[in-house]
Amino acid sequence: MERYFTTHRVSWGTSAVIPISPFGEIYIIFSYNIAQPTARAGWSTGLYSKLPVSFGWICCHEVENHSEVLLMLMQIIFSLISIYLFWGDIYFTFKGLGERRKLLMIMITLNSMPSILYMDVAPIYYGTDGSIKIWTVAIISLIAFLGFITVTLVQYVPSPVFLEHRIMTFSAPVFLYFSVAINIQDQMLILNTLYNNAPGQIGFNAYDKSWISGYYTAPAAPAINYLIHRMWAPALLSFCASILYSKLKLMFEGHFGFVKTDWMTTNTFLSNCGIPNWITSMPVATQNAIRIGNRWFCKPSTQVLFGYASVVPQSSSKVMSEISSKAEEDNIDLISIYDLGWAILLDRCILFRPKRFGSTTKNQFSKASSGEARRLLKNR
């Protein structure tokens, strides 16, 4: 298949123009250097000529079609949806990185997709002042992309019967931080070397020899080609470290290394939320529940980590009678924590009523049916 590359316009003093196409022929990255002659008296200028003999350079890059409407629109939409889902949930998402919030994790995953492009841009700036910052951002984006999409997909794989509702727990922050710590070592230098070893096919003849002109028509190999076979070992090691950390924490607190979720099947609220499979970072152990007789109840803090908040009718009187308090306690609506912040913020501006997930009456949860009011009433 014949390949065509966009011609990159260069100015005087520009060299080492290398194309690379991690996202195909549409979004080609061109890296280049611009020579900067320095004239510092005493060591970088000629003794008699006074001309600069030492050169520095400025590293630059450009992405073809970076302002394309479709690309910008996708990034804007995914970013706005993620911000909306993060509202009122930043602390809890960081603490649990709950894979139960599948929609939020999918949006974060889509936002992390350009990390494949970042991995090719970062090695260009190896050796510059801000190189480690660019490389760290690229690594974090790539690890988030792999980690979130893996955990999200695993939850859709049903666990076998012989496990008897036994699942492993892991620490999502440890997984992400450990992955970054492992991958931040010497991979940037290797990728920079591979990038600068792109074959040069445009040269000039002098003294019966072909000399490299500083422009490369043959593209450099994308960084993902080098990393795809090497990223799984650090990711797996980080994943095992996060599981070990979670197990040791459970055992240090006097609990078993594995977590049994059979008690969740007897809880109506958790059954409707969905019981995790294989592995989880959510607090689903029995010590995070309340047992009364042979019944298990979900703690309010656990309920919030699963993404739901309890709301009660708002009283217009400052003094609440015992009767009204009892009535409020007997009927508690549950709404998504995603909507809670927006409902509080926009309640006085527009008619924004969040959807009801269900209600709790006398500690008994019932999911909202199609015949009931799906939106929260105005007095709540």
C-alpha cells in the first residue's frame, strides 16, 4: 500500500524534521529543531573572528490537523461529561476509584486515549528543562487508560460458581502510582534514541557522498510499538503490589485476605447496584456492613461510595416536631451522587430535578418502578 506524507514547511535554521504517525496519516506529528547560535564572549565565539562557534537549539513539534473539528469536539464532549460526573464525587472517586461508576470510568478512559500521542511527543523533549514533566503526564495518561479500561471490562466477566462469592481486593491508587514509578525510569531515553534513529531519505551529494540533509521522509516508529510488549510486565507487577497491599491491610485489621460478597445478595440496595466480580477496590467486606439478626444493612458511607446519596423532605419550619421527623425518616429517597451537586447548585436557577434510584422505608430499600415518579419532588 502506497503511503503519502504531508510536506512540512521549514524555515532557515530548521533541522532534524522527523514525521511520526501514531494515529494514522491524518494526525502526523512533525518534530524539528531550530538552531540558535549563541555569542558569549570568552568561550562560544571565535577569538579573532568574534563569530559564534557554539550552537544551541529549540525543540518543537506540530500535529497535522490538530484543530480539526471532530477531534476538538470529541475532547470537549468527553471532558465536559467527566467534569459533570466528577461533581460532588471527587473525594470519593479518589478514595475508592470505584469501578461501580462505569460511566465515569468510560469517560476517563476516552479522555486518556490521546496518551498514545503524548508518548510520541514526550521523547522529543528529552534533555530539556521540562522533559520530565511532559514524560510524567504522558505516563500517567497511558497508565490511566490501561488501568481504567481493564478494570471496567473485567467487571463484565461473570465469576465462576466455585469461587462462592469470593473476590480479591486491590488498592487502585497504589496500582496507578506504582505503575508510574516503574515506568518513569529510563524508557524516555530509549524512546528518544529510537525516535532520532529514523532513516533519512533526503540528502545532498558532496564529494561523491550522500549527506543527511536534516529532513526525514521515512517516519519514525511510534512509541506504542515499542511499549506494547513491555508495558504489561510493569502493569502486572503494579497490580500484584496493589493486591498485596490490600491483603496485608485487611490482615493487619484482623480480617481475611479474601472478601466474601454473599451477604450482598441479601441486601436489596447492593443487589440493584450490582455485585462486583473477580476483583474490587470498593469496601464490600462484612466489616463495612451492619448486621442485625440475620439481616445485613449497608452503611451510609458505603452507600455513598457506591454513588448514591440519601435525601429527605425539606422542612420550612425551624422547629421540627417528632411526628414530622418520624415521617421523614420513614421515607428516604436515593439519588445519584453525580446529580447531587448540580441539584443543589441549580435548584434556584432552573428546574433541575435528579432521577430517583429508589427509596428506603423502615430500612427496607425498594427500587423506583416505572409507574412511580422518576424525578425527585420539589420539596426534597
